[in-house]
Amino acid sequence: MKPVVEQELVQQVIGWVKENGLNGARHTDISESTNLLESGLLDSFAFVDLILFIENFTQKKLDLLDVNPEEFTVVKGLCTLALRNGH
Amino acid sequence: MTEQSSFRSLIHGFLESAERFSDRPALVVDGECLSYTSLREMACRIASAIQSLQRDQESFPLVAVWAHRSKTAYAGVLGSLGTGKGYVPLNPKFPLERTLQMLALSRCTVLIVGKECLSQLAGLLKAVDRPLTLILPEVASIQEMPSQHSLHQFVFAEHLPSLESFSFKENSTSASLAYLLFTSGSSGVPKGVPISQGNVRSYVDYISHRYNVNEHDRFSQQFDLTFDLSAHDMFVCWESGACLYCVPEKSVMAPAKFIRDHHLTMWFSVPSVAGLLSRMRLLSPGCFPTLRCSLFCGEPFPASYAQSWQAAAPNSIVENLYGPTEATIAIAHYRWDSQMSPQECLNGIVPIGQVFEGQQFRVTDAEGKCLPFENAGELCLAGSQVATGYWNNPKKTQQQFVHLPWSNNHLWYRTGDLVKQDAAGNLCYLGRMDHQVKIRGYRVELQEIEAVLRRACGTEQVVSVPWPVHNGAAEGVVAFISGVKAFDEHRVLARCGEFLPDYMVPKKIYLVDALPLNPNQKIDRVKLSNLLEGAA
């Protein structure tokens, strides 16, 4: 299977948030620097669903135990972690 | 000895710790660590400002604190108590309309403002038509502010009085107000619950003794100050000279790293946090070795969460606390036991256990008659932790605070919670008797959401339903409306967001031809829930 590259994952995440996000996510500009929680696009429950989506897409488990939340709540940070930490 | 001289007020508890543990850390917030001496000094300067400006209003018992996870928030609470006044927490995360409502209902004229609220301050001041005194302990003078808002008086950081000019008032009595909190109200207006110093003192004494709190403890501070469970964090912690660790907003959702980085020993949150951490696989066995006491309160506690937390925190006791705001923070507890407890759970939910020693409870029917053991009924509470009524709301007070026919002179608070006592004597929570729900631990009256929706949609036919519900806890609300041909969902949701906190704004609104009715011709909420269940 072809490895997932970060930019592809970023686009997948943005697409997922537009589809499943809150507060008019569909009509919101979302970039790789968007903080998904502070922007109100996701609440904590939707964020967990996003993680499950990412894990399914990358086929890797995300380990967030010792990661700063400001890192994993931003689109790019989350995607970098998903491809770096996963196993 | 008079009550006045023998009563140990909340500020007295803090000051005694500040005396005994002056150099020890009292508060870690926003990346800064304040010793007991530093926190005392900041509180003292705020208290001095309140007192010097309020000579003409000496008798008004409350000061509002509009601050969030900042030094001002905590020093503001202590400063208010230090003048013998209670505090009214306001929340910059709430819509401005709601904050204005709370400010008006409380009738406060003194407002302590954190720097984190500055961006909203002009909007608030424009909407208030009575003079306020604003104390901004962390904000240097803003020249244009007083001229643009000449109705109001401002005390900026450099104007705070010096330390020499003030000594704390320790003359609070048991009946003095400690805080006034607003909960969701079924009429569409938030409901004020005044809690006295005596109510909180009973709680703090009981809990401090039960958990053997000491100056080496490190407390989490996860709750917003508008949630009464925050009073546990502050006052139990400072009573014993321990340190309070304010969880930054960015870590509130996933505080695992925060717990580990700061070696916390005392944890207190709603069970949803445990659920989230579990779903994010952040509750790995043994990952919180420093915790010795893990408390959960505010909503039903699923057994699976208790099990996961216990494994993650093997050196900690895990307890489910229960209590409505009207009974001061919590009034019943149940200690999780990995061997025994799974059999004692009802519908997979941890029991609420035993009412605190010294407090009283009864399980009653609709007429207020006591029910036999193991019968389901309404939980009624009485005792030193129970409030005496709502803030300026005699009608609602009369409904909920009652003298029961068999009880001499005791004032009982009817919780509206349906419970039954099991064979082991543990109380088990079965649900609500009305349309109140808990969302992420916040008390929500569905009627309040519906009142806003009616105005926003222009139809009377609206209903809100807690959804989705996992392990007995609601994660949000969705709404159904009828009686209009079309509506702009985005606009209606934005309108809801102007009046309701985010956890009360519906996640989705469905337009239906007609709202389903049950045989009693009431809106059939169960059928609507089933519809959602089917769609999921």
C-alpha cells in the first residue's frame, strides 16, 4: 500500500471537518494552521471521531499521551503526529 | 462565644494557610506560580479597592468576578471574600447577553475584570445603564476607557491601593453569602442559587477530613468558576495549604499530559473527561502514578470509565460524588472498588452512594411521603449544606424548598432526581423527573433552549432532545421544529449562540411536518429520541 503523505492527510482532515464540523464548518475557510477546537469547528467529542478517522485512514495508532494539546489540536500538527508517532 | 467570633470563614481558612505556608505555592496559573504570600497580597489589594470604593454600598453582599483561568479570577474571588462579600462568577466564554442577564439579576455594582475579558468589555459597558465600578488588577490604565464610558468608574492596576491600607474582614457569619451561581432556568432566565459561607464551610470541613488533605497536595482546577465544583478545588485546596493547578483552556479537553507534568495528587472533573481520555487511549494503565484521590461529579458516572481511571491511577481512590448546586458542590459519595463495585452498579452507572455524615436525605413520592426501602422516588435533601432558596425568586423557592408533612421545621430541597436505595444502602441515580439534563456536567433546562429557539424560529412548535447519549450522559442537544415552511438553520444557530453557552446550542435542527404527540397529547420526546437512534 502506498504510504500516506502529509499533504494528502491534511486535505483529508480538512474535508472531514467540513463534512462533520460544527458552527457552519462547511462554509468556513480551514487551513493547515486552523486550531480545530479554539475555532469551535469541533467539540471534544467530534475531535475523538476525527482521531478515529485519521487512524483508519493512515492505518496507524496515534499516541497523544505526552503531546501538548496545542500541537495536536491544529490541523498540521495533528497530521504530522499521525504520520510520525503512529505504529 | 458569638457565632461571629467562632465561625471560620472561607477567607480565614486561606489566611491561616498563608500564615503557615507563606512561601509554599498556592496557585499555578497561566505559566506563573504564586506563593501564598503573593496570592494573599494580590487579593488584599483587590479587597482594599472594593472596600474603599464601596463605602456607600457597604451592605450589598456581592461582587461580580468576570475572569477566566487568570490570576485575577482567583485573587478576585479571595478579594471579594476578604471584604466580607460573596462572589458572582461570570464567564467570558458565555454569550454577552447571558453575562448581562446574570449581572442584572445579581444586582452587583462592582465588577472585577480579568485582562482576558478586555475585548468584550466595551460591549458590556455599552449595554449596562446603571453605574458600575470596574476593578482591573492586571490592566494598566486605558486612557480612552473612562471618557468613553463616563457612567462607570475604573480602577486600573496602578490605582490599586497599597497593602498597608487594608486588613481582611473576617467577620463573615455562617449566613453570609459565599457565592451566587446561576444555573439554567426553565423559564428561559438563568436561576440564581445563593450559597452561604456556612454551607461551604460544612462541605470543606467534611471533605478535608475525609481525604486527609495536606500542604503537599497538588489540586487540579479543571472547572470554570461558573460551575460550582470549582469551589471544591479552591477552598478545599487553600484550607490545607495545598497548591491549585489551573488547567489551561487548551488542556481542558485532554488533561493527561498536564496531570503527568505537574505530578497532581488530587483530581476532580466530570466523568466525561475520563470518557474522552479513555476514547483517546490516554488512560493507559499506570499512567497517573502520582494521583492519590480522583473524584468525579456532575453527571452519571459509567462503570467502564471508573474501571479505566482506576487502572490508570492505581495509587488513587476513585469516588463518584453527587450533589446539586443547591446542596453545595456535593453531598453524597461512593468509593469505587474494582472487585465489588461492578455488581453494585445499576444500568452500568456507578451508585451515588451514601449521603455525607451529618446531612439528611429522604426518598419521597409525589406527595412528599417517605417511600419504603428500595422504592424509586424523588431524592430530598436537608442539612447544613443545603441552601434556603433561590435568588429573588419566591415562586421557584416555594416549589423546590419545602416543609415535608412528617418533618419538624426542616427545610427540604426537592432535587427532582429520581433515585432508589439498594440493599447495601447505596443510593442509585435513575434519572431526572423533569426536562433537566446534564451536558458535559452542566445542568441544562431544555425549556430554556426551547424559549430561545421559539424566538429565533418564529414558531411555538419547538422541542429539544439530548443527543447523542453515551453511557447515560448526554453529549449535546438537537432540536425539532414545526409550524414554519422553511428556516435558515445557520442563522437560527447563530442566534442561539448569542444567548446560550455553547453546550446548550443545538448541534442540529430538524424541520418536521408535525411534532409527534404521546397519548397524553404531550410532545413525545421518547419518539423523537428513537427517531435519532434509528437515523444513527
